[in-house]
Amino acid sequence: MSSSALHDRGNARVRTGRRAALVSAAVGTVAAGMVLALATAASAGTTLATAAAEKSRYFGTAVAANKLSDSTYVGILNREFDMVTPENEMKWDATEPSQGQFNYTNADRIVGHAQTNGMRVRGHALAWHSQQPGWAQNLSGSALRAAMVNHVTQVATHYRGKIHSWDVVNEAFADGGSGARRDSNLQRTGNDWIEVAFRTARTADPGAKLCYNDYNTDGQNAKSNAVYAMVSDFKARGVPIDCVGFQSHFNSASPVPADYQANLQRFANLGLDVQITELDIEGSGTAQANSFASVTKACLAVSRCTGISVWGIRDTDSWRASGTPLLFDGNGNKKAAYTATLDALNGGTTPPTSAPPTTAPPTTPPPGTGCTASLSLQTWTGGFVATVRVTAGSAGTNGWAATVTLPAGTAVTNAWNAQNSGSTGTVRFGNVAYNGQLTAGQSTEFGFQGTGTPPSDTPSCTAS
Ligand code: 9MR
């Protein structure tokens, strides 16, 4: 595949999503003349990840390695999310505390947890003025430039094949009306430091989408205009950039801008993906819920807005816990903001979960034996990403497995929304907890990344 085709591979991604929600309605008239309607939304998502997947998007969260031993935290993480961003563990100070000495212990724990549970990973962040180790803070000029290039190469190579998207450069523009680059030791190495970081990351991991990520760029303003100009220039000159991340940290002094969707759209129109990368909104109750809903709807309205990540799970996990800016309270209970976000993902109001008393309960389809699978590919020299669409037969599924035959020399490096057995030869991908049950005709997608020659045969599918 040509490099321009690779850079545009987001266009080729399967975006058909699942079929629109299958809604069966039973209308009954009771003696009192009251009409009751029962709606069972067979394919409305009941978690953030499944609801987002219905719209061919991911729903992610920042994760802290030291919370992976907290069972409440992990329970919510595994149930609700299909993308994780290490909150601090992949930053320069964490991964290269001494020059040339790399430590991946905590980041590897998060990546391992994601892989075990069928989630993907947003890498954060390769080059940033903040959270640099002391030795890098004391470097300048060509020594710092060389250290930055080596850091990007080493970290992106370590995680090659395991990262959905990398925040290659974070927060490189100044706040306020100047539209200037932020002054930093990296900026003082020369204005080309950003494109050098992107080219270096592409070489190290050609399968990852490469993002520029920033805050206060969520509406049209001097800062986002400056980022827009840089991205336009990169696209024009062929600098490898695939996505722009909008952090979306909001509070009463900095609310969701009225032109949020328009701003996402103008970046998408440059021919790259946009992602909401660090969403949190201080507040409570209905006002907070409405803001989360509007952000979610804005992403769904922009076809190249490929996913939303919140910046933590419970309010108490937040970097600004006092603002209670997240979707779960400190006890792990769903807040109004959660329900509003889920409803927005489902494109309306969540249907009732229990039937009115005069109507028959929804029936669970009996276990069936049929499903089919289809394969679509994005390829580059030496590697590929495969998307497999599993569709249930007339009996529906309680679980499924798709089997893919790989050419000799080909290996799976990472899978999401499925768990693989083996990585070479004949590889079986089984459903994960949240996507095994499909109603008749319903589809779900999983993916995997591999090195070598992509598979060419249609996967086989078995249902249980
Ligand atoms: O949430 C992160 C917090 O734990 C760290 O102390 C802080 C240090 O800079 O970084 C926080 O995450 C930031 C992210 O990496 C980049 N965008 C802003 C986030 C909130 O400050």
C-alpha cells in the first residue's frame, strides 16, 4: 500500500456499524383502556463500549496502573470500556527515568490488562514539554533533539503492534490569542520538532494512528486555529498525521463550546480522524448530564470522530476529584451523566429494562449453531489490521468463535473485542464478555493486528 493510502486508511475502516436498533414493540390495551408499550431494544448497547460499538466507535478511559488491584475499579473498567489510555505510565518521566534506561513495568501492566480483556490502547504521550525526566529537562539543542528522537523510537518500537493511536505530540501550542507555539525546551530545538516526532513514530510503528493532542482547542479560537494551520500544512506536505485529539476538559469557566461539533468537523474535513481524548466535565446532576450528552452527540454527528475517552472512571479517580467530573461516583455508582452519555450513544432514551406487568417478558433466543464472519483489511509493508464482522444466524448466539487461517510467517500481535488462542497458523478468536450474545441477524466486530502477510480466506464462525 502506498504511504498516502496508509495514512488515509481510516477512510477504509469498516464504518457500517451494526444495524439500526432492532426494536420490537408490543402494544396491549388493558381493561382500563390504558395503552402500554413494551420496547425491547435488542441491539441498543447496555454499556458504554457496546453502545459506542453499535456506532462503530470506541469508548475509553484513562487508567492508572496502581488501581488495577481495586476490584470495583476493574469491574467497571472491564464492563464499560473497550479502550484504555495509561494516565501517566507511558510519559517520558515514567518510561525513561534515566537517559537510555527504559522502564515499561507499569505501562506494560495496563497494556497487558487491555489485551487480556479485549480492549485497545491509546498511547499517551511520546513528546511533551511536561512530565519530562530531570535529565531531559536539563538538555537543549541537538542533544535534546536526539534524545527526543531516541525516546520516540524506543517507546513506539516497544509497543509496536499494540497501540491503536499514539498521542505523538501533546500540548505544543500556547494558550491565549497569540496562536504561537508554546515555548519549551523542545520548541527551542527548532520549529520542525513536531514533524520530526511524527515521522519518527511512523517509522517505529506503522500500524498506529498518529495523533496531535491538546486542550483549549475544543472550539474555534486562536489556539485551535493554529493547530488547524499546522495540521493543514502537515497534510499538504505529507507529514504522517492521522488524527487530532481534543482533550475536552470542561468546567463552568470553560464549558462545552457552542461550536464544538463544527470544530471537530472542520478538522475531520482535513482528511483525518478526530478523537475526544480526555473528557471530563465538572459539575453534577442534570447540567453535567446534558453537557456529557452534547459532547457525545457531537462525536456521533462527525463521521470521522472515531471514539471518546473519559479521563478516569470514578469521580475519586479524577485528577480534579473535587469537581466530580466523571461518569461514576466515588462508590462506583452510575451518575446521571452516565445515563445521559449512554442514551446519547444509543440515539435516544434507554428503553425500560423491566416489562410492564400486562405484557409478556422478552424472550432470550435459544442457543443456535449458526454465525458467519467476514474480513476486511488495512495493510502496509510488513503488517496489517484485520476487522472481522461476526453476524448471528437465525437462532442468535450466546457466544461465538471465529477461526482465521494465517499464512506461514504471519503472527497476531494484538486483538480487540475478542480473545485469541494462539497467534500463528490457525487462530481462534472467541467473544469477550460483552459481545457474545447476539440476536438473530445482529452483528459485532472485532479486530486484530498482525505482522507478515495478511490472511486471505474468509474466517469460519461457530456459535454456541
Ligand atoms: O491525570 C494526570 C495526572 O495524574 C498528572 O498528575 C498530571 C501531570 O501533568 O497529568 C494528568 O493528565 C494530563 C494529561 O496527561 C494531558 N492533558 C491534561 C491532563 C490533566 O492534567
